[in-house]
Amino acid sequence: MAQLCPLQIRRFLGAMRFVAELCEEDGLAVSEHDTNSETLGEPTRRDFLYLTTGMAGAVGAASFVWPFIDQMRPDASTLALASIDVDVSALEPGMSLTVKWRGKPVFIRNRTEKEVEEAKAVQLTDLKDPVARNANIDAAAQATDLARSAGEGKENWIVMIGSCTHLGCVPLGQAGDFGGWFCPCHGSHYDTAGRIRKGPAPANLAVPTYAFTSDTVITIG
């Protein structure tokens, strides 16, 4: 639950003490001097005190109510765990789709048989980053094409966060020296499995948590 910070509490209590002191002084003044100004219809110090007290009360009430309103909003951790469903029924082999998840682009591609075979033929020793970087499997898994894809029976599908692992630019699809993705910012080349092959990027494109919840729907997150 959200709480008032010490500074807010000190400011509120200080304002209330100030008003209380003015009220005490005003009591003496009224007893010593008749309310001549009141009879004349002019604003009095007491009017000012009433106004000040009301304003302080309103500020105090708002300060105490706001935490309860604020806690009704979803916090950052809730938003971070949000998931999305993506219909991929229209994606034929060789077609791609980019969606937004947690503020980042996510690449979804239905790869052709040629793309899959090319990726499978790559030797792990030729990879700049030999780790799969797939949130759905063991963190130490090697970056084979199968480990980068949606798994057995769905090797043609690949889902990756579309953010270059160098400085976060968005790579261009079906581009570069390896037919996969190319980052125009600083020249990083990824293959058809999203593995870094050339350029300054240190790691493969990350694979987020996802699953096929039906034959045509992917749930990301």
C-alpha cells in the first residue's frame, strides 16, 4: 500500500501548528477589542483564519486520500507481467508480424523451409553467442535452431524481442548478410534464427516467454 512520505507529514503538521498558534493569538485579540470590523462588514483576521484552516484541512484530506486512490492503479510489476494474445492465422510461410509487448517490439515470423534448413546447418562454433537466450528453456541451453524456435513440430515459428542487443535499435527484417535481421544503427547482422553473426551486438536477440495456446494464437508473457 502507498504511504505518505515523512516530508508530506511534516509539512501538514507544520501548517496545522501555524494555524493553531494564530487561532490562540486571535482569541486574545477579540477579547481585548470588540468586533468593530465585523460590524462594518470588513474581512477580519478570524475570516482569514477560517479560510486558512479550511485550506489546510483540504490539503491534509487530499494527502491522506491520495494513497488510497494511488494504490488502485496497477503498479509497474503488474504492468510488467501483462501478457498479450496474438492471432497468427494469417501468417503464411515467409511472412512476419511485429507486435508491441511491455513497450518493446516483438518479431513473430513463420519461416520458410529454406530459412529453417539454413539455420540448422550453422555450426555452434561459428556463432558469436552460443547461448540460446530463450526464456522458455534452460538459461544455459545452446543456440541451436531448435532451441531458438517454438520447439519440435513448430520449428518454423520464431518469436523474438525486436531490440538489437547492442544499443537497442530495432533491426530490419529479412536483411543483412545472413538473411535474417540487420540493425542499421551500427551494422549488426542476425541470421534466420535471430542469432548474432556479425557486428558489435554481443548477444542473440532475446526470446520472450511465450506459448501457442491454440494452433493459431500465441500468448506472449
